[in-house]
Amino acid sequence: MIASASLRFGMVGAGGIAQAYAQAFRDTEIATLVAVADVRTESAEAIAQSIGATAYESHEAMAEAEQLDAIVVCTPPVTHRNICADLANRGLHVLCEKPLAIDSSSAREMFDAAAQNDVKLTMATKFRYASDVIRAKSIVSSGILGDVILFENCFTGHVDMSQRWNSNPEISGGGVLIDNGTHSVDIIRYFLGPVAEVQVVEGRRIQQLDVEDTVRMFVRTSEGVMGSIDLSWSMNKEQPYYLSIYGSQGTALVGWKESKYRRSNDTDWVKFGEGYNKSRRFAARSKTLHEPFAAKTNCSLPRKTRSRRLRSSRQPTTHFTTASGNRSSRPPGVRHRSTLKACSQQPDRSRNDPDF
């Protein structure tokens, strides 16, 4: 349990995403980054010096030397299981960057370790903290758009992934589906609740990677809402809105530069947001960085995921169609079907950035 309102954080990993976290810590008074660990000591030292923290060469050394409340894990996915489970066994709360893990057994071990040690483990999400997304959720919840019928999401852009670890399945667990699909599944659950069915169809592999670079996801929620999601590192759909929510009485659009809604009988759109800015989003998220821990929320994976609202008692179903047209229960990448499923069970740009 965390009693202090000002939390002492450590951070494991000192790569690109860690730089954004460091800035977030600079912009908040409710949490302090006091230690940074990375096997590349020079990288850990660079971030540590910039924020007045102490650098370590391993997460073990950091955990043993510091009095910490929680840890942010910013390392590649293949390392998440060992690091997060070890930290949980040390009694530390963990905010783990997405994707959570490269397979379901790893994710389960992580959450089992957290449950056994009565600590919190949650996957980092950001779009649910975007002001326009929060306002859109309020609009949908108010009922002025009627019953939601269709939900569309698009995260696409031209990004050369050939030299990035994200395209190495042994490190990442998969391609664009596990990388950006985690955001999409979280957004859908934030708006519409549990996902009952998922189908993923892989497009052409333009970049000749060992993982998929373009997919389309079809989902159905337990309430019967349909969803369509486009994810790609190899094309840009040039759409001004990354979320489109269609209801029986109106539409809400959440965009990169503006967000708006209109009821079916209205002539004019009502603007409710200024769009998405990644830098601004991390700064805003810093204000809520402590919430998963201070509020004592438990985002552990349920042992079984079954909605009483489903007509049948079957588990959420997932089907994948590869670029060659073969259909199977395994995703187009190597291991990531299970991780996508793990993300879907949690309760709750720049154009050259694969993470938007």
C-alpha cells in the first residue's frame, strides 16, 4: 500500500520513451524520479544527471539501494516478464510500458507475481488521458449520440521499421498489431467495455519485415458494438480523425488537430477539443502518473474472461488471416495473439513515430 502523496519512482530503461517519462517527472510535483537503471550505464547516467537522480547499471542494484514506491519499466517487451516479476517480488508497484509481454504465459507470470505480493502492476496507456478522448467519452456516456453502433480507429503512417527492435519478433513479440494495437484495444475498452470477438487480417508486407506492418482488426464488444481498426507502418490514410464513433443519434470525431460532434438533427458540428499533441499528452499524463498506484487500482488479468452479457459462455474469440490468406488462431507475427488478448482483458504524432 502507498500512503505518501509524493511518490518516489525508479525507472528501468533509458531509451527514447524514457526521455518522455523524464520530462513528465519534471512537470509534476506529486512524483519524483530518484533513480534510473540501464545496462548501458552512460544512457542511465545521462537521464539521471538531467533530472537529479542516481544512475544504476541494473534494476536489481537500483531496487536494493533505493527506497522506492514504484518503478516505470521502459525496456523492450522480451525483458518485461523477468524485470516486472522481480520487482513485484521485491514489493514494488510497477508501471510497465506497452506491449505488456511477448506471450500470455509471461503476462500471467507478471500479474501472478503482483497478486502474490499485493502490489499493483499496470500497462502504460496514454490515449485515455488525452483531454479530447476524455471529453468524447463523456459525450458518448451522456447518451446524446444515442446507442453506439460503430467505432473506428486509425493509427497509420510511413515509418521505416527495418532497423528497429520493434520489427524483431524475438524481442517485440510481433509487429504493428502488438505495438499499436495495444492502444486501440485500450481505447475501445475505455469507451465500450469488454471485447467479445476479435478478427485480425494482415495486409501486404511492404517493408519485408519478419513481422506484419499492416493489419485491419474487426471487433465486437459484449454489448454488440462493431469496431474497425486500421494499423500500419507502411501507409498513411491521411485521415484528420483517429477515432470515429457513430451512434443512432449522432457522431463524434476525435482528431489530430481538432475534435467535434454532431447530433443527427443538427446542422452544425460542435467543436470540443484542439486535437492531440504527444508532448503535451506526456506532460498531462505526468499529473496522473501516480493514479494507478495511489488510487490502489488493480489491473491484474482475470483468471477467466466471461461476460454475463454474452449470449454464450465462450471466451472472447480471436481469428487471424495472414497476407497469404490462411486463417488460424495464431497471429501474423510470432507470439503476440496472447498479448493482445491480455491487453483486451484489462479493466480498464508525429508521422515518423510508430508509437503516435
